Amino acid sequence: MGGECFLRLENIAKSFAENNVLKNVNFSIVPGEVRALLGENGAGKSTMIKIIAGVHQPTGGKIYIDGKETVLSDPKEGIKQGIAVIYQELDLLPALTVVENIFLGIEVKNKWGMLDKNRMNEKVQKYFDGMNISMDITAKVGELPIASQQMVAIAKAVEHEARMLIMDEPSSSLTNKELEILYKQIRLLKEKNVAVIYISHRLEEVYEICDTVTILRDGVLIDTRKVSEITRHEMVSLMIGREISEDRINMRKEFDAPVILSAEDICLHKLLKNVSFQVKKGEIFGILGLVGSGAIELGKILYGVIPADSGLIKVSEKPLHMKMPADALESAISYVPDERRAQGIFPLLSVEQNSVITSIRNYTNRFGFLDHKGVSVAFMEYVDRFGIKIASADQQIRFLSGGNQQKALIARTLLSNTDIIILSCPTKGIDVGSKFDIYSILLDCAKQGKTIIAVSQEITELVRICDRIMMLKDGEVYHEYTGDEISETLIYHDLLAEGRKKT
């Protein structure tokens, strides 16, 4: 690492209408450097990487590549300059195979001008073997899990000889083993002198893989430091501009109330095995499980997204027979999915429309006409209450930061007036400051008598807010933590311990 910069941004500014998203940002990265790019949602990270990739053009400033002023007029120009981006929403073609995706646009041909499939297969297989990645290279990408698709996207960037790779939240859907493979891939890129910009909200990853860190706040570049010379506490303070405690914020030592939801012997093929538990009214109940534990699927079963093979779910002692989410809503259960962008929001609808879409009948009169004023008043109440940052109620929700999108989805559940709110990975892809906003909202909901079921693989998150935590391992209940057992150290030790049952 060292030498002349591959990329340099000089006084880059970007505005959308009257909203100044980036303000005179100066940034540079050299070949072989792994740079963390940190900041709260809405800090300007996404806009900055889209300018680097040629998706957006700056309203001010200059871009230099290899010391030469360059205009990145579109993504094709960015690719031509050797810049590859792996977004959270992967841009692979699901109907094509792994090999076809990797060699798309750079197909290998034989001397007769025909596709040399054997040679392409050999190159891809050699790469994955070197990474210890088990991958069916003939499978269609759309049939692979998200983690495998991400490995394909990185392999594609390597094969296309990218000179800089930007990774946007690459670890959000990875197991610990897959995360180690990701680190190995990044180290390989570093050895090949490829610059890497790594965007993540998980600070432990920054210390594991990054050389330097750049911090944005409100569109302004606050600082760039060597990772070895900055503490976690300093990073957080620079990102949010204020102090945040990392202590438990739910101060209830114990909680008792009538049972509102119970599950008995829930089974799902190869994923869940006789899972039973009870949740009390007004409780914050955590379901902890790593990727593959069945925790995510259990949340979907409780909302009727997927049917269980067997078992019984009761709400207020009444058996539920859910065939679809509408049945859950009828039983006063709402759900915020882990894949917010893919499954939660309607990106082309406004923030207001997204927030009231499941409660629209509450604002329809007996003649079938919508009470627009009533909708607007109810929606704006939650905008003010949750501090949702919007330009207007008509703004498309896709333009909001992840934290503000999540607040809008929680507002949707409350506007639906459900008694039970299930959140799958409640702060996935959300910055530190917005996480605490979400935690405060959930604690406030519980105080008002709402029951919260939080499904997560983040131990710290559940320890901070939950009254009880149930851990799943390999589809089975490992242990339920209450009172003083709700300890990050204890639970982390148990999570890594061998075996499926705690003695």
C-alpha cells in the first residue's frame, strides 16, 4: 500500500433539489488499501459511492483517477476505469449460471470464435477452490442463497480485473464462516493491489479487515484515520456527533403479565424442530439465532409468510390457522421483515402510502372513500413522534435512509393497531444513532402495552432491549435467558459453545 492515489475526490458536492447531500468532500485512496467508509444512514455514503461509480454526477468538484481529471458520466465509464461496486441489492442476472454471470461481457472464446465454456469453467472452479468455497458453478444464480450470490459478485469483480472494489454492507447476510471467506477474498484483492472501499455498520469488521477509516456526517467528511490509531468509542462519537451509552437500556429486571402468544412444537423441514415458547403481553421477547438457525423462518411462520409443517400457534389462547399474512393481521399481528428493501417497502410509493398501506380501511368511510386528511394527520403524528426525516409526505420511500425507512415500517405496524409486532433483524443495515432511536421506539411501544418479538443475530441488540431471550441452535431451543442471565458475555459464550441443548 502506498504510492500515487488511484482515486482522488476534490471538493465533491452533490445536491438533490434543495437538499445538500455532500458538501466539499475531499477523499483519496491508493492501490492495495482497504478503506472503511462509515457514517450514519443519511450521512452521504451511498451518494458518494454512486458518484465514484458514475451513477450520479457531482454538482461541484473534480474526480481524478491515476492523477488525471476524469468525468464518470455513467456506470459504464466507471467500469471502464476499473471501478466495481457490490451493492446490497446485488446486480447479478438470476437466470444465468454462476460462470455466465462472472464472464458476462468478457466471455472467453476459442480460435473459432465460439464460447470456450471449458476454459471459463476451469478458471471459475480454480478461483472458488482457492477460496475453499463450495459452489455449483453451473447453478443459476437466482437459485443460490444470498451469501453465495455475494461470493459470485466478488469473483466477477476479480475476473473483470477491477482496480477498485466498493462493498456496501457485504456481511449483512453472512454466517461467521462465510465472513471469514469474505475476509480472505478481500486480502486476496489487497495482494493484487486492488483498492477496496468497505461500508459496514459493524465496527468489529473495520478492525479486522481495514487499514484506514473515513467518517462522514451530514454530508461532510469529518476525518480519515488509520484504524490502528482510533478507538471504537472515537469512531462512534465522530459518526454521530454525540455520546451514546452501550449499557442495557431496558431497565426491567423481571416482567410478568398474561401470555398473549404461545407456540407449541413448531416444526419446519430441516430448519425447526419442536420449537415451543410463550410471550407475555407488553413484553419485549428476543429470538436469537445465527444464519441457518431457523430464527428468521420462525418469525415468518408467526406471521403466516411460510406455513409450518406441524405445531400450534395461539393468540390469547385461541388457535391460529394462518395461511397468509392477512390472517395474522386479522389476529392483530404485524411484521417488519429483515429484507427491508426487497420485502418491506414499496419503493415507488410515497412514505405516507407505505406507512398506511396495511391500515387503509381504517380511514375509509362507509361509501368507500378515503379520508385523506385523516391519513395525513395520523401519518404526520408518527413522523413527529419517531423523528422520521422526510422532504415531504409524498417523497418516495426509496430515497430515505435505511433508518428512516425502518421507522416508517414500524409506524405502519402501529397505524395498523396490532397488539403483537414481530421485527426480523430490527436494525439490520442501520447506523449506530438510528439503532438507538429504534430501540427507544420499541421500548415506548412495550410501555404502551404492545408486545414486541425481536428476531436477531445481534446479541448486543437483544441484551439491550429484551425482557427475555430465547436462543435457537440448529432449529432447536437451546436456552431461554431471563433476569441476570441476560448478559452479553454469557450469551456469546453459549452461542459459540458446542451442542444444541444447554445443560
